[in-house]
Amino acid sequence: MSWNRRHLLDIASLDAGEITTILDTAREFKAVGQRPIKKTPALTGKTVVNFFVEPSTRTRISFELAAMRLSADVINFSVDASSFRKGETLKDTARNLEALNADIFIVRHQASGAPHFLAQFLKGSVVNAGDGAHSHPTQALLDVFTIREHKGDLKGLNVAIVGDILYSRVARSNIWALTKLGANVTLCGPSTLVPRVFEQMGCRVTYDINEAIESADVINLLRIQHERQRQTMFPSIGEYSKLFGLNQARFARTKPDALIMHPGPINRGVEIDSEIADCERSVVLEQVTNGLAVRMAVLFLVNGGAKSAQPVD
């Protein structure tokens, strides 16, 4: 196994071998969810803290269930009822939680770099569950895991990422993961949300949705990140849907085996028509299932699991 890291903070710092190790481990853990008893003792006696300073439902539940499936004890940190409201710092709160003998911290924060900051002094492992517009490594990993299940080797695949690239941590992490594994990445969206500076990451940028999707083997549609935008970056939702939404006419121009992906939550009728979101080529729900396996793999590996013989017994 190519893994000797204590933290998972981003995709940019990983090499292709480390990404592949996570994907291969996740494949083994996915089998656990298909058994009558969906648990393994890999993290028995360990304590995992869901340290979510930024609100989340999907990612938090996925990480919580992943830890439980690995037989860990789980603490859910709630900002609304926390000492944050009394003025305590991020560092002090994290160190107090660590004083309870926590082993792994799953950190989600609206400030870019928060997980990296905590990793500098916490003795336990830190897993980034999303920081600002910077990185969301497990989302990218579950996306490439899903692609690999359907398409095999990613080398040479054409992947179109459509939508709000500028404010999307999902887009940045996907770009790193896909390019490291040899895929060709095309970005598309309003020019205000897809600046050409992304070409420095090895992507192609286009503002023509038809050009982006016609040759794509995978189409990943992103949500508009209204909560991170400082001002309106396009005239209206209606205009965005008209110019960049995946409607039936555009869907008809895609390859017959092109995968349709979305990290959720979906704005039906904006990024994608409802019928397409539910069609047989849509793998949106598979992404959710695969996210559980990927997060189990990540928790297992940062805890030193690569040094043991088998991840699943």
C-alpha cells in the first residue's frame, strides 16, 4: 500500500499512488455495506470527532456512519451549542476535545486552511471534510471512485465539470484528482465563475456548454455556491439554467454512455432537469453510497491501517 500519512488535508499534496491506495481500500470496504452485518472492528476503541464548524448534513452523516461501521466511538460537535458562542478559539476548542482522548478529527470549516491549521498541533489525525472554497478531498475521491467503477482506468477519459468553479472546493479537489489519474478535464460555466487561471491546473476552459459535453465521458454538474459568493456573479438563475443547465436538448447531444454526476444537493431545473437527474445514466445516488466506502477507507488509513494485513475481516 502507498500510504504513510497521518492526515488527509487535500488532494493536491497526494500522488497518484496514494489516491489509488484510497480507492482500492474503499473497494474492499464497499463490500462491508453489502453484508448482513455491516460493521468491521477496524477502529474499535478509537474516538472520532465530527468537528463541523460549518453546517452540513450529507457529509456529516456519511462520516458519522463510516466511523460507526468501523466500530469507532463518535462525538458530534455542534457549533450552535458550543463554547464558540462564548468566545473560545478554534484551537482551544479542538485541544479540549483532544483532551478527551479523541483520535481522529473530521473538520469542516468555512475558512480555507482551518484543517491544515489544526493539523499543526493536534496529536490525532485530521481529515478535511471541506474548508471554504479550498478543498473537499473525500468528495473528489468518491467521485473518481464512482467513475472508476463504471469506466475502469481514468487515463484518457474526458471529464467535463460544469458550473460554479471559482467558489467550489469540490471542483478544485476533482481537478487535482482527475488530472493526477490521467483524465482530460474541461471546465465550463459563466466567465465570471470560470476564470482562465484554472488552465494553470492543467484544465481546458470553455464557455460553450455544448462543446464541453459533446465529447465528455463524464459530466459533473456543480451547484451554484450562493453562500460563498460576495455578489451576484451572473444575471439570474433563469439565465444560468438557459445557458449552462443540462436540459433534454443538450442531453441528447451527449455520448450514449456518458455518466451524469452531481455532488448534491441538486437544484432541479437549474443545473440539471429533473428527468435527467433520475435517468439510468445518472450516478448521483451511487456517489452517496460510494462516499461511505471512501470515508471508511480514509479513516482506516489515517489511523495507520495500511500497516495492518487486511482492512476488512
